[in-house]
Amino acid sequence: MPEEPHLYTYLSGEEYLEMIALLREIASEAAAPRIDRFLRLLGLHSDRFTLMSSYSKGMRQKILLAAALLHDPKLLILDEPFSGLDVSSALILRRLITLLAAEGKTVLMNSHEMETVEKVAQRVVILYKGKVVADDSVEHLRSLMSLPSLERIFTQLAVEKDPSEVAAELVEAMRA
Amino acid sequence: MTRIAGGTPRFGRLARHFLMRLADFELVAPGGEAHQTAVTGMALLGALNFIIALGLVWREALVPPAFEQVRTVVILGDASFLVALTMLFTALAGSLAWDGFFPNKQDAMTLGCLPLRPSLLLQARVFAVLLYLAVVVLSTNLFTALALPVLGSLHNGLFEVLRALFGWGVAVTATAATVFFAQIAVQGLLLAMLPYAAYRRLSAFLQLGIVLGTFLGFFLMPSATQALTTPLDRGVWIVPWWFVGLFSTIRGGAGALPGIYAVLGLAAPALAGLGALFIYSGQYRRILRNVCEQSEAGTARNAPLRHALERVLNLVLLRNPRTRAVFWFIARTVTRNRRHRMLLAISAAIGIAWAGQTLAQSIGAGWTASKQPGSTLLAVPLELACLLVIGLRALYGMPVDLQANWSFRITERGGVAAVRQAAVRFLWTVAILPVAWLPLPVYWLLWGGTRAVVHCTFLTLTGGALLEILMRNFYKLPFACSILPGKHNLRVTFAVYAATFTFSCWFVSVLEQDMLKSASGMAVGLALPSAVWLAMAVKRHMQEQPGRIRFDETGQPELELLQLQG
């Protein structure tokens, strides 16, 4: 699931999912009810015939998620999956990732939302300037660095300037 | 002129932006570069106009100076053809620029937040529209605007030449202005009156209707030489005659058309212009509000008939799921993407209009009197099928939403075979089989069962051979390749394709006419395209290396390690 929801916007959500199902060689008989169920659960059923050109970013993100789950993959790669999602959909996705992981599937997720990562991830890799600066479970990192949250750990490892200082400078620059 | 802080004129920038919205630059020149687009577009239209001007000069040389009446008839005929051509190109230019005449949601959202006066936006848009019209009119009349009036009045002195030049300039401008402003007025009126979603649906049909209507009009319009003998109450309904009449009246001399045509020729652009002006000045804000506030959501709800057809095709032709996915992807792209739909409509409209003209000629020649099929009539379905297949094949190469083709990249398995199969089957389904077999009952009535079936089979086999030629080395997913048509040298290839197409259709239909005369001829007639088709298919199978789908010109990307070790 890519970060940017680049889709063929002249297709409807349902048509796009049908196309992906066929490309993944899922039989139509199996794909149709699965697509219908996905659309209902993601709150897109009433818009299933609407062309995706008029979908919001969040709706497109949901279509991407459905397309990624359609063939019941063992490995799921999610690039910024929460971007553009409304609060309830983001909560659903958070639970979904946990459930899939509990089922034994591998979920590789890339995100800038530390709070979400902290709640969902079993193992965290922090990259800074192309190098891995941390690779461990959240709990172990917390105890190792004696810091209360992943956000503080990230700030310590990968942020050169204090974010509060930068924010204050920005406000100053606005007024100048 | 209004200037922004950096000193760049706002008006100029806005006008350029709106001009780019009118012309599909990527289609004509590589990278969509504005200067290249203007040069290539004008060169294409100008070259065509130059060839026509040469024809006028050649024809003039054939008419001796003493034959003034013959000259008048010849000039009326030529003027009639050129007026129809100007109408055709202006209507096409208007249809291609359809979405750029009025603001869309994107304009409202991006330009609306900038500190720009609405009147400045309106002025810049009107300027861009007028500039676009001027470029189209100039390119399509560059050489003939001199050749026709000068050649026609050369023997009558300088004053008459100048008068004819002025008359022709007025007539051509009036022609283009009528067609162009009428399109804008109608479009603006619909946009102001209808809900935005309904307008979008209707405007697509209207656009296609204009394209088809102009081509039919161009091929079927009677020449203005007939205006001399046609009663006025019938003649006044033939629009191109108004402008020929305007030219003829200003030019004066013997054989001028009745003055009523000139009056209509002046009234039409005035009315169309006023209509467009009223829409722009009076309804612009209302249109802007409609665009901003209303949803433009299109729907893809399956009509029962379409759904049934889809099911039949899925069962009969598209059993492989990947072939099915690509087939319906092609169908939806061609019918829903505005640019592709327009280009296909142009291709089909040329075919239909050409076929209509041939049919009209055949009817004029009394085709029902003989049971023997003539080459003119035999060529009709061939021309139509060829134009449809060539048009669709050209569309396959034009990219759509390239960034979205990752969907195909990550699901690729089993190589290119299924994709190629879908692309070929689509051409069979929409172009060759319906054109070849749907008119079977008509052929049956005209020529009897055997000849009718042989003719349809011949068309099918010829279509198969044509497909093999056109789909040679096609290992791509349609519309997903970044090979833009602008990269081809259109100025050269267009002329080559047009000449090859015209000659081939004529040659094959003459050949078929001879073959349909006897049983042995029919056998040879069917064997010949079968042999060509078979030979090409065998050659393809021997050369073919199924491999992966080719997505663009850059080849397969190299694998690069990220070196993420700490």
C-alpha cells in the first residue's frame, strides 16, 4: 500500500477492486462478496459506483487498503497508511494491524506518527540519514534509553534541533 | 498592465495558463513545451493548407483567362470547400479545448485563493480563447487566404484583387467565429442552467456529437456551385453557403450568390459572438458558483443491457482473469478518459463520415440496379474498420495516469501474454467483428447469401492481418507506457499514414471486387488475407519472447541496495 493514493480515477471504487482481484487471479465468485464486504466495512458501499476522481484522500486510502488485503497476503507493506484517514478509520486500521500480526502475518509499516507506531509495532526501526540508529522492541528501547515514549526516543536519536525551539523561531519569523 | 512584486505581468501569466488549458500540449509536442506545440500544431495545419493552395494554383492554370463563367463556378466550389474545412478545423479545435473555456473546480480552488481580481481572470481567459481561435484560423488559412482571392481576381486588376482578399478574410473570420462562439455559447448556457454533474454527462455527448456532425457535414455538404440553382428556401438552411455568399457578395462580379446568404453570413457570427459575450459577462460568476458548490461526481452504475453484454463477453471471450481485467481496463479508459474518448471519436467520425460519403456516391450511381458489388461500396466497411483499429491502436500508446500503473506492476505475473491477448481481443470486439458482420443482412439483400458471407469473411480475415501488422512488437500494457505521441515526428508520419491508408483501402476493395465475380475468385480472395495473417502470426510466434510487460522506454530498473545496516 503506497503512501500516495495514485489510482485510475475514472474507475469507480468497486471497479478498481474488481480489477485488482482479477489481476491477482482471484475467481470472480470469490472476489465479488469479498469486495462488497470490504466496501461496507470501510464505509464506502454507498459510493461504490462513484468514480474515484471525486473521492477524498481518505476514501482513496481506504480503497488502497482494501486492494492490499483482497488476496489475504502473508506480508503486508504499508507506507504511511494513516495519512488522510478519518479518526474512526484510523482506529480501525490500528486494530486491524494488531489483529493481522496476531494471526501470524508480517506487517511492515512506515509511519511518522510515533504514538500510533508505539501502540501497534512489535519491533521498531528508526532511520536517520539513511542509517539504522535503532532496531528493537518499543519496551526495550524505552528501558534502554530511560525515556518515557517513542517520540522522546526518536527526538533523542534523530532530531538535531529541539522542536520546541524551532517552533518558537518560526513564530518569531512570522512576526518579523 | 497589472504586475506582481517580481515585475512579471500577471495578465500574461494568467493568459498563458489559460492557453495551456485549451491546448493539449503533451499530445502534440514532447514534454508539452508551449513553443514546440505551437510550431508543430501550426506546421501540421499550415502544411495541409499549403498543399491545398498548390492545388488551387494548379487548377487555376487549367482555366483559360477567357472562360470567366467557368472561373466563377470553380471559385465557388473552392470557396465552398475551404469554408467547410475552416468549419471542420474550428469545430475540432473547439471540441479539443472544450474543458478550457470555462473555469473548473481546480481553477476556483487554486486561483480563487490568490489576491486576483475576478475581472482580471476573466480578461485573461477571454484573451487566451481569442488567441487560440486566431492561431487556428491563421494556420488553417495561411496560404489559401492569399491563393483563392488572388487567383480568382488576377485578371480583373489590383482593386478587384484587394476586394477579393478583403472579402475572403471577412468570410473566413465569420465562418470560424460562428462555429467557435456558438460552441462557447451553448456550452456556457448548459453550464449555467444545468446541475454540474448533469452538465458533465451531457457535455461529453455534445462534444462527440459536434465531432461527428462536423465530419459528416464536411463530407456530405453540397458544393456552393449548387447554390446558383437551388431554391432560396432550401439553400438558406445550408450554413456554409452563408459564408461563401458573403465572400461572393463582397467580391462582386458575375455569378454572385443571392444577397440573403451574405446577410446570414454576417448575422451568424454576430449572434454567436453576442451569445458567447453574454455568457462570459453575465453568467461567469454563476458558472463559477455552480462549479465550486456542486458535486461533479460521475457514476459507473451498470445499465442492465451493458451488464448482460459484459457477462456474455466474460463467458465467451474473457475466461482468463488477467485478460478480463486488462480488457475492461482498456474499455473503461477509452470510454471515460476525456482525451482518449475525443481522439477515438475523431477517428470514428472520420471513418463514419468517409463511409457516409462513399455510400452517398454509390446511391447516386444507382448501386441497387446491379447484383454485382462495386469497389466503392466494398471499401466502406474496410475504411471504417481500418480507421477504428488504427485510432484505437494509436490510443494504446497514449499514457493515462502513469503514476497509477504501480497497480499493474505489483500484480504482474505470467508475463505479457494475457495483456497482449486482451488488447487484441478488444480491437476484435469493438472494431473488426461488428463492422464486418453487423451489416450482413444488408449485403445479403443486395448481393445474395454467398457473396455476402464471403465479403464479411474477407473483411474479418483482412482485419486479422491488419491487427497482426499493427500489434507487431506490442508487449506493453495499453495506456501505461510513457511513450508520448509528441515524441513522434507527426509532420512526417501523418502524411505517410494517410497516404498508405487511402491507397490500401482502395487497392484491397478493387481486388475484392474482381474476386467476388467468380467462385474461384472468392476462394483466392479468402486464401490471400488468410495466408498473410497466418504468415505474420507464425513469424510472431517464432520471434516472440513472452517476458515481462514493458512499461516505459527506460528498460528494467536496476536493483539498488539501501545499505541500511547500522
